[in-house]
Amino acid sequence: MKIAEIGNVIQFKDGLKGIVEKVNENSVIVDLTYMSNFRELDLEHKTVVNHKNYQIIEETL
């Protein structure tokens, strides 16, 4: 399993997407405002996702 890095875009939990802002030992902190429908979903701006529960869809260079 590859662990995301800061700036990567990840997908998790039924198609939610976000940009990784911080990498912790067991999880990442993700900025959800990346999604175009963010306001419609009425979510918090950031969330924590365990490394086991996401996949990287866009890597930073």
C-alpha cells in the first residue's frame, strides 16, 4: 500500500475527494474543498482518513 504525500489528491468513502494537507503515522488530513460540489454536500472543510481507507488518484511531482 502506497501512502499519500502532501498535495496528493485522494478518493475515499463513496467517491469523496480531497487534497492531502498533512501525513500522520496512521492517517492523512484532507482538505475537502477540492470537490466542485463541496458546498452542496454540507461537509466540514477537513477530515481525517486512515491510510487503509483511501486511494491516490493524482500525485504531485
